[in-house]
Amino acid sequence: MDHFHYRERELFCEEVPVTALAEKYGTPVWIYSKRTLLHHLSQIQQAFAAVQPVICYSVKSNSNLGILQVMQEAGSSFDVVSGGELHRVKKAGADTSKVVFAGVGKTDEEIRYALESRVLMFNVESEAELDAIAAVAGSMGIVAPVALRLNPDVDGKTHAKTTTGKKGNKFGMDIERASQLAAKVLADKRLALHGIHMHIGSPILTAEPYAEAVKKAVDVVTEYRRQGHDINWVNLGGGFGIHYRKQEALPASEYAKVIVPAIQAAGCRLALEPGRFIVGNSGILVSRVIYTKREGGKLFVIQDAAMNDLVRPAMYDAFHRIWPVKPSIDPPADYEGEIAGCELADVVGPICESGDYLAKGRALPPMQRGDLMCTFSAGAYGMAMSSNYNSRPRAAEVLVDGATHRLIRRRETYDDLIAHEML
């Protein structure tokens, strides 16, 4: 998996053995590969180079300042969905004139902060939000740059909780409704329509939904220009799939094949908001086995990572490859089903919830107390969605660069858990 690899049945991140990182930083621990981050960002930069896109890394996927700094230094901008995320990217050195502010519930305070920061544009989700942006911009005596988020009614064929492009989703507005708001923008001197935005869900494993969406986007841009709008941007969001199970995802070049020609024909600027595609396979979660037990005819492997660390399996029924850091047998080509020398087990955590698991019925070689386990493809929506449920301190985060490594977030302490509380 990118720059995570086994050497003589021991897992390495780039040039560093994962066992050494677990010993130094403890478990559970998030480990990120800088080379993998840069590799996936460069894939998108190269695939879409013909239209000189603004790549806005999706901060919600992983908001650690160390990760954001790597992205910024490599030429990425950012997609933010809150004032807190905007604060983070500014701390990381972002050029805010290339930052896109998205999200369905922007407060007046966040709108003001974004306008003061001179963001590239707001992705506007509703008429009420448009009115709020106009009011705040008017009070500041400036013109707010906006892009209308359209719901193209395109099925990305993804999980029900991560689809965003179908009618009935909370995101965006129908194309017909957006046309009315475009006319409203044209009549309001406090607003300027710079583009349109579409995001159809995540993760998407085929290019067809993007082909359908970009065609609709170009048609809308053509119509808005005819109406008198000086509109130059098409923002197609993110959602490109990654390898969670095998090699199921497409390279960025396959998405570019259907997007780039349409953007060129329309004479538009392109913005993209990839997150998972860049950081998903750049991170792993390493945990240590506490106990194993047999109950009700099942084998349970109880380790020290839990749903408060990685909630995706419990929340989305998400699949992550799991394998020992130092296995007794080589990693399989297929992590599903029966594997010679393995036994089916549920990999669970210490939290008092039946839903606290990282995998169910997963084939694993014999595991012993103290063994290290690796949950792969955990860089996106892992630490970013973690919590302190059951009063568990959140894990440390480590960035590996070749043969070197550094702590980019220390492990929380018990005192951290109560630092903001009062008696």
C-alpha cells in the first residue's frame, strides 16, 4: 500500500519499522507517510495540469497542522467547512485567496471571518445562506464572491450516508432553484457570482458520475453567462475513491479524462476538493492486542484502538484491511474470506458498546497479548472524527519522512480530558 510495505514479515512506513514507532510513541498511534501524501497530491496535479486547477485539499478529511503544512508547501490550497478549519489553514501558511469555504450551516461570524480573510469564494447551499452572506458583506462594505452549490441529481453509487448529489440530500439546491438565485445575485451589488459547485458523494469508484455532472455544470455555466453573469469557475468537489479492499479505485487520470475536455471547451477555471484521495492511504492506525477471548463460538481480538479512534466501521460499515505488524504468514492478496493459517475473528476495542469494532469475521493469523496490529487506509476521517467517548484520551499522530519521523500531535493525557471543565 503505497509507502507502507512488509520486509521479511515486518511492516515498515517508508524506511522506518512500525514496531519502532509503536515503542517510541505508544499505542494506539496514527502513522502518516509524507511520501504517500505527496504522491497522491502530485497524481491529481499532473492529471489535471492541462487546465491549471486550484486543488483545495479537503481539511475535514484530516486537519492536523502537520498534514496541512505538507499540503501547503506542495502547492495545494484548501477547502474548509468551518471557521475553525479556516483558522487551521491560516496557521499552516495558506494563501487564503485560493481557499474555498463550503458547508451548509455557516454562521454570520464565520462568514465575516472568511470575508476578512479574502477567501476565493463561498459554496452557497441555500437562499437563506445567500441572504446572510449578502447582509454581512454589506455591513463590511465589500462584495462577496459566491458559487452556487447545485444538486445535479447524479447517483455516485456510494454509501447512503456519504452520497451528496441526489435530490433529497441536505446539500446544495436543485438546478432549477439555483437559476432563480443566480438572478437574485445579479441584482445584488453585495454579491458576485464567480462559479458553480457540485459534489456528488464519496468515495466514487467510476468516472461516469463525473462525466454526467460536468456536462450539467457546463450547461449551467453557459446559461448563466447568457443571462449576463461573469462566471468563470466550475468546482467539482472531491470524492475520488481509494483502495480500501484491493485495487478497486481509479487513478486520477481516469477522472481527468472525462472532466478536463469539458472544462476546456467551456473556457472555465477548475477547482477540486480532494481529501480522502490524498490522505486516505497515507495513514494507518497501529494498535496493541490486550486480550483474546472465545465466547459463543467466536474469537474476539481485543486491542487498544476503539470506535472513539476510528468510527468509520461502526458509522458507515466501512471496510479497512487489518493485519499484524509482524505476522507469522505473509499478507494475503485478498483480506476477505478464509485464509490458510488464519481464523475468523472480530477485532474489537475496549469501549462499552456492541458497535465498538474495527472488523467482524476477519481472517487473522494467531494473535497474542502484546502483538501489534495495523488498520490500513485510515488517514482520512480517522483522527478527524475521533472523540473522547468513555473518557479515552485521543491517540498521538506521527509523520514519517524517509528514515526520519516526528510527533505532529502528542497523545492526550487524563488532565487534557478535564482541562475545560469546571467544578
